[in-house]
Amino acid sequence: MAKEPLFFKDEGAMGDVFEVAKKIVEETRLSRDERSRVATITEERLKQLTGKFIEYDTINGQNNEYRIRIHQLRVKLLKGELTPEEAKKALDALAGERDELQKKYAGLVELLDGQMKNIDTEVDTLNTRDANLTRQRDQYHSALHMEVKWLAEGELKEIAVLKESLKKKRDSLVEEKGLIFNKKAELAESFSLVEDVIGKKRSRYVAAEDARASELDFLARFDMKMNTFPVKIFSPNEGKTYTVNHWNIHNHYDAGQVSSATGVSARTVLPANAGSVYAIDGKSELSGVGLSENQLDRLLASGEIKSYSYSSWFGNTSYTLGFGKKGKKVVAEAFSYCNLKDYADLGFDTRPVTLPTLMQTLQPIIKAAETGDYYHVLGIASPTGWDEGVIAWVSGAAFASRNVAVCLIDSVLGEVYYNKNDNRILSYIDYFRHEFDRERVDKIKTVIRADFESVEYLEFEKMFEKTKEERFIIQLAFYELEREKVGRIKFVEGVGMVFMR
């Protein structure tokens, strides 16, 4: 930073210039003092907030224990170990604990809101200093004391750095607030997990092995499409489409085995929330046609590419680009989401995925994409389907992110849900879309209709043994026939899924 001028001779024709210079110096001094105060008090306030947030871990621990009790209550009810009346009494006993947790989380939100308001006030103060100093700097045109202008510019840069630091601190508070709101939403819906069972609310029954088969089938189809080269990958952040002939970045993952607390057979095949990720980064190999050797040489000289190769064929020039700039450009990811604890403890699940659950899943993905400034498109499949609130949220304008787009897939029915007004995701839908062999599904439906004429119900497992067809095909046939009002699907303890009148 330039040193402050030590002396201004305020006389003669240049007196007005010297007067402006002195004002700039004084405004810079005031700004330094204000900037120091803002930085110091903000750090002190955040330290105080950290001290108050020590209770956060305790509250989260209490919340986890509460949710375990709700889960255990639901499991016992579904297994017939509790009557609906007993379950209702148990819920009533937990109401006070749920409400107390809601109040504690609300108190933490108030603390965060207070800190965000303080930061907004300090930013307003800095903006005022910024405007005053900028105006005076721009009025100063003397070449005699250019160090005065440099002094102002140096302080303006320091103000900008502090404002950016405050913005990041505020963003972290907003993120923390979002996590707390998600926990509050989970608490609000926790009773419905049991109440839906008590009220015998119609829901889909999916056995663990069927959920695992669905996720493997979904990922296999996605991988096959992503490796049918050339693959077109659109990057809305860059406004360009990549043509990929080889993936440098690809990996599979899963959540691992979830332990069972209630004795589900170790031989039961459990879903693993598996996923598959493909990414384009600065080094991805891309191919295309149409650029001349001179154009490629200019790209090489500018540093936009590291190398290229070309050969003429039918009058065109083909080339391969090895981009030198590191960092992700686009990520395309598909994964299956299941309530793993229910599959481990019950061997099946009946719950569609709810909005708090989806939000909790998306939050770290959105944060990573925003931090890395890349486009991340997601295809998320669920064998138990999606709650109506989730479908409305994803399909409408409520979900908006510059860096992330989402497509939801119903693994059983094959339906897809996404914001049709979001042009960025349209070219990806076919990569995620569930494609069923209609001929196979219709054939199984014919078999079911014929067998159903002479019996009161059909067991899924016996139909599987009889036809040797893939489980997800039989499952889809059952659900389509239910929608056609041929019969209805029900879960019978010890038998599994049945199709009955």
C-alpha cells in the first residue's frame, strides 16, 4: 500500500486539488479504522456464536436417539409386535420430546439470523465507505500527487477483500441454517412414519432383493448409455457441448452394508445406495471436426489447449484436444436412494422418499458444485417412489440452482420427474430414463391375468419361480395391473408381496 502523503501546500491555483487530496487521505484513515473494527467485531461475534453452538451437537444427539425410537416403533408395528392402539400411546408419549427438540432448533436459527443481520449491517457500512472513497478518488485528477489515488485504490481493494470474507461467513451461516431447517422438517414428519402404518395408508411394498435388483438394473442401463460413444455432454456454465469418446474420470460407489438390529436373515440381499459418476475435467479427451490447423495452433499458443492431433479425411480435419486447465467442468451422476435401515431391519420398505430426505442428500452436492463452479446433473432412482411434495418441488420452479439439476426416477413404474422448463437438463433425461421391454411386461401381465381368474391371490415369489422373469419386470406388471383395477397389491407377513382381489 502506498504511503500517505505527509504534506499538502494548500495555496494558489491548486488549492482545491490539495483540498480534495486531504479529504481522500482522511477518508482512507476513517475507512481503515472502520475496516479494523468490522473485522474484529465480526470475529468476536462468531466466536461467541461458536460457544453457544456447543449445544448443537447435544441437540443432534438427542434428535438421533428420538429418530431411533420412532424407527423402532414403526418396525414393531409393521411386524405385528405392537397393536395400533399401543403404537398411538407410544407416539403420544414422544410428542413432548419432539416439540422440545423443535424449540431448541428454532433457538439456534434465531442465533444464526442475528449474526446474519449483524453481517448485513457491517457490509452496508463498508459499502458506504466504498462509495465515498470511490467518488473522491474519481474526482481527483491531479498528476502531482498520484500516490493519493493509489492510496485510495489500495484501501478500496482492502474493503473488497473484507466484504468477500464477510460474504463467505454469511454463506456458511445460511448453509447451517438450511441444515437446521431440514432437521426441523424431519421432526415434523416423524410421526407420519408411524401414523401412516396405523391408518393403513396405501403404500408400495418393495422387498430388499427387489430394491437391490432395481438399483443394479438402473445403474447398468446408465453405464451402458454413457459408454455408447460418442456421448454428447452439455455444459450450460460454459455454453458448449462436449463430444466424449473416452472417459478419463469414472467411478462406482455404494453406501456399504447396513447392520440389522432385528434379525433379518444374513442371506437377504440388501440395496446399497449404489451410484455411478462420470466427469469431464480440464484434461478430458474430447474429439470433433471442423477446426483448421491454424485455429488449433492459436488455441495452443493461447494456452487453452495443451496438445492436438489431426488428420484429413473427406476434406475435414479431425482433432483431439487435451485441455490443460484443471478442475471439473461437468459431472453426470446416477444413484439409487433407499431407506437402508428399513431394508436391514424389516427386509422391505414401504416409504416413498420425502422432501427433507432429498434435501439432506442434495445439500453437500450443491455446495461442492458451487465451490468448484461446475455443472452437476443428477439422476436419482427410488424403488419406493417419491412423495408428492418431492415431485412438485422438483418438477416446478421451487428448485433452482446454477450448478445442479435433478431428475427423479421411479424405479418400479419407470416414471421420471424433472423441471421441464430447465433446458439444461433436457439432453440428459434419456441417459437416466428407465426403459422397460414392453413385450416382456405385457407377456407377464397376460400370465398374471390368466392365473388370477382361478385364485383369490397370487404370490410374487411364486410368479417369479414360475416365469423365471426378472423381478423388476414382474413388479412393474403387478403395479400396472393394480392401476388398471384388475386387483390390488398387499404385503403379507411371511409371504411377501401378493396380488389380490
